[in-house]
Amino acid sequence: MRTGPVFCWLLPLSGFLLALAPALGQAQETAASREKVMEALRFHAGFEGNGDAVLAPGDKRIFTVESLARKQWTPGIARADVVIAKGQGVKGDCLRFGNKAPQVICFKGESMPYSPKDWSGTVSFWMRLDPDKDLQPGHCDPIQITQKAWDNGALWVDFDKDLPRDFRLGTFSDFTFWNPDKVAYDKWPLEKRPMVTVKKPGFSRQAWKHVAFTFAGVNTAGTANATLFLDGKAMGAVNQPMRFTWDLKETAIMLGIDYIGDLDELMIFDRALNGRELKLLSQMPGY
């Protein structure tokens, strides 16, 4: 069969298109996954401008409270050491904590997708610091979400007080549920504490690290799951029954408790994202 000039040109083009097809298919799949993740997004604070959230089901304002007791809520960032660092974020600006202080930066708890039955969700954000060099002595909670206290219906991540500092996820149910006999915390065996502990988590001043935790099956009769992710990789999980009883009007999303460093792109989703979705999220700052 004779092959004219046009046909000869089409042969390598067809080969190129065949080779390109998998990449195009992957791009379409990534776009579809991204859209599915965005459908679950309930809250987003990128810490641009004044720090208020850009997406929230209710009050979008950022607040400063006088202490962990949260008796007085002042709109805005009312701590001299906490600033919006222009152009320093993983995307755009970021929230920068310069010192340890009793006042706490907060968002209203109504932004949590809480349910008294079969509750699930995901919390995602970015951090940049050297915990062993930057933090002052004591525990530090970059984020703590609770109505009452750290050991009573609370979700949090923290840096332990001892050097080198471990990074931990805490999923403490209602106090009377996880500790009905009121055993002193330091008497609880480590393996029975509702926590995930990561040694040498790899935070640094030079690079942003993506942090996320998911929870599913909370407030059911069965076993719940809470998993900690760093840069899209699962680092461990708590698997046990969990019960959280919250009044969202009294609940707070508290940021930077004794934290010194940068924090950016806080997102809260109304379901537990899967590992693939969290990997995608970790590769696309700010989404």
C-alpha cells in the first residue's frame, strides 16, 4: 500500500497520542478526585488579609479568647505576637505565632461537622517550624477542638514536652466514657491511651509539612477510627469506640496553644477522606 506524506506524518502523531492517553486519563481522574474532595469541604481559612475564614457554615470570623477557659471572645487577632505573614504561606499569606501566651486564637465550633450519631470528618492544615528549637518548655497544641478540655471530648494534635519532641494525635472521648473510673492520666498504660505518637516527625523551618487527621464511626455502637497523616502518609490510628457529646455553641477550634511557628490553610471536611484523597491534598497546597 502506498503511504503519502500526510499518512506518514499521522503515524508518529498517533503514537504520540496513544502515549499521551494515560497521562490525560490520570489528569481527568485527578480533577474528578479534586472535585469530590471539594464537595466535602465545610470550612476553609487560608489566613489571608485579616485571618477570617473564606468558607464556613456560620460565623467566619477569627477570634482571640483570654485563655483556654474562653470566657471572652474578641473578634480579630488580638495578640501582638500573632500576625498574618504576607506572602510567607504555603499559598499566599499564613498565620505566624511568635511567642507563648495565655490568649488563644479561635474559630467558632459550629464549623465542625458534628453529629451525635455516626460522626466522621477530616481536619487538614500545614505547619512550618523546628519544634525542638522554636518551642518553649511544655506541651504545645497547634490545634485543639473541644467544648470542655483536652481530655474530655477533644480532638487535637500536639508536640510532647520532652526533647526530641514527639508529634501526637489525641482523640479523647467524653471523660466519663473513656475513663469511667477516673484513673490518673499518668497511670494509664501508653498503649491504652487514645493517641497516635510519631517519633522524629520531620518538621523544619525550611519546609512546610502537611498535617491531617480523619475520624469515622464516632458516636456509633461499634469501633471508631481516627488516623493521623503527615504529607499524605498514614502514621498510625486509634481504633476503639468513641463518644463525643458537644454543644457546638460552646465548642471552639483553638489554634496555636503555646505554639511558635507558622500555620496555614486550615480545612475541615464533613467526611473522612481516604488515603488517596489526602495524598492529593498534600500535593496541592490551598487547593
